[in-house]
Amino acid sequence: MVGSVGVDAQQRQTTRTKTTTRKAPVRKTTSKKAPAKTPVKSKAQLEREKRENLRRIQEANRILEQTAQKKQASLGQLNVIKEKITVQKGMIRNISSEINYLDKDLSATEEKVGETQMNLARLKEEYAQLIYAASKSSNSYNKLMFLFASKSFNQMMRRMSYLRQYTEARKKQAAAIERTQQNLSQHLTTLTTQKQRKKSLLTVQLQENKNLLSMRDEQDQVVQQLSLQEQSLKQEVEKRQEAVRKLDRLIENLVREEIARAARAAEAAARAKAAREAAAAAKAGKPVPAASDNDEPAAPRSSNKVALTPEGELVSSNFAGNKGKFAWPVERGFISQRFGRHAHPVLKGVVIENRGLDIQTGANEKVRTIFGGKVLAVQTIPGMNNIVMIQHGEYFTVYAKLRSVNVSEGQQLSAKDVIGTVYTDQEGTSELQFQIWKNQTNLNPEGWLLRK
């Protein structure tokens, strides 16, 4: 009965192995982790930003080529270099975010590798115990003795079933080891790929940092060159400020005239309506109230707002409802100077006030209206070149520094209709001045345009 005892021990070992094997897939580490913070930007967002930054760098390089054709340094050239530095910083931040994501992936993969190695070692140990137990009763004689030692037919059938289960358990254990080895191999391959990717990103980041330093050196050189042109820069600032004052007066006069015209039209419409009502009352035999000099006109009057018709109200409402969604007035370009008061980039103590946005772009770039409306004025001001002003109900958009204009006053336009081309100055800088007004209030256009 020695064989029977050996096989019984083997049966108990198999039962323990089967139980352990079933629990293996759900084993978890006991270490507690701090809850992961929600990332500010997803990997897809980072990829989109990377493509956008590359596009902006290429665009800035194209504009810089035009401004750099002139031997003398210019503010336009300085603006492009600043734009490139801004984009370059964004690219470096983007790479840093990618590396952070990759570090998290690396940690997760390394943890999977460690767990898989532990599972593999445990499975191999359990398999070795199965093989050792099987070796004690590996001959057919011991198996037959185990069966014939049964006290009943039912017990013999159970023992036969056990032998089949035991053989199956060994096969499953071997298959589990093979699967775990394959998983480990995949995790190790992924880990190697991730480490290579991180190494590559670190190399790119190092190179981009060098590029940033090079751009800053280039910026310093241009600033030094411009500092030698202090007198001409001061004259340029004075000419610009004078052009800005003339443009402001022009816009204020045009808006004031439009407010007065709309008020007269509203009053005329109110009188016509009152006359129609009086005629209808007289025809019906009803008493007609006598007019009084103190009677207010039926239409609302305002000294600082455009009196809107129902159509004008709809246009104004649609314009306001699209805030932050308007396409740029030029297809390509960047903001070279923002709205408000700013220190001059070279001259110390000199402050420049911008009533809109300066958008630097390429030569002969087409200018388009951001929204449908009526051309209120086409004028020319020295320093601002050709100017187009478009009315959208109580809103007005102004496009200055145009080389050519292909619209006329009173013309009705749709969104994105081309109104002219950008002017390029003697220094090779192509720049559009863009403004938005609501009645007589100057607005910051940046909040109305799509973010780039």
C-alpha cells in the first residue's frame, strides 16, 4: 500500500496546487498608492499642440525670411523672433508633458514586469512540486495499486477521475507558465520601447533648449541693433501715434454720424407710423389726438447708441453671440502687439497704446471680414494706409494698413469676404491693424477671435 499512500499525498498536493492556481490571476499587491491626479492635458491634446506649434514655427520662419531680406534690423523682425521664442517655449513644455506621461507609463510597466516575474516564479515552484509528487508514483504499478485498493467501485471511479484531473492540472499549470512567460516577454519589450522613447525625447528636449538659447541670442542682437537707431525709432513712434489719433477721430466721427443718421431714420419711421395711425383713425371716424410740441417720438432716442431696426438688432445679436468664434481677418499670422498700453520693445520709458490688435503676416496676404455687414467707410490715413470700416448693427470692425481695397462704401458683405490685401512697409513688415467697437466703446478684439 506504499503506492496508495504516495498517490494520496500526491492528490492532496494537487488539490492545494489547483486552489492556488485558481487564485493566482486575482492576486494584488498590498501597497497603497496615492490617487492619481487628473492630467491637465490628454495625450491627444499634447499631440495636437505639437502639430500646431510646428505649424506656427514654420509660419514664423516664412515671415522672418521676408523681414530679414532687409539688411537693417526692424521691429517686425524682432516681433517674429519673439513669436518664435513663445512657440519654442510651448514646444519645450509639450515635450516635458510627454516625458511626464512616459514616466507614468514606465512605472506602470515596471510594476507589471515585477508582478509577472513573481507570478512566474510561483507557478514554476508549484509546477516543480507537482512533478516531484508525480515522480513518486510515476510507474503504472503504483497507479494500478491505487485503483485496486479502492474499497468500492464508486471509490475506484473517483480515483480514476482524480488521476485524469491530476494530469489535466499539470497541463494547465504548464500552459499558465507559458502564458506568463509570453506576458513577461511583452512587458519587457514594451519597457525597452518606452525607455528608448524617453531617451529620444530627452535628446529632443535638450536640442530644443539649445534652439531657445539661440533664439534669445538672436533677439538680443536685434535689440542691440535697434538701440542704435533710437532717433529713427522715436520718429516712427511719433508718426504711429499721430496716425492712431487720426484713426481714432475718424472712427469716432463715423460712429457719431451713424448714430445720428440712425436716430433720424428712427424718428422719421416713428412719424410715418403715427401719421398712418392717425389716417386710419380718421377713416374709421375715431377722434384724432392733437399733436403736442412736448410729445416724444415713438422711436427710442439715444445720444451714444445706434438706434437699431429689427434687422439691425438681429445682426447685433448674432455678432455678440459669436464672440470667441470669429475666424481671423487674415488666414496666417500672429499677434505682434496686443490691445492696450505696452512698453516699447526697445525704447525705455516709451509707452504705446493700441486700440486693437496688430497682426503680422506675410506679404500680399488677403484680408477678410470676420462677419457679414455693410461697408460704412473706405478711407486713407498716412501711417495707416487704406482703411475699411464695416458695420454689424451696433458693432463695427476696422481693418487698417491695407495695401489695396476691393470693396466700396455701402456694399453688403458676408463673413470671410475678401476686402483687400495687407500693406508691406519699407522694412519688409506686413502688418494688419484690426479693431472692434460697440457703438462708441473700444473693445479688445483678442477675446472675439478664435484662439490659435
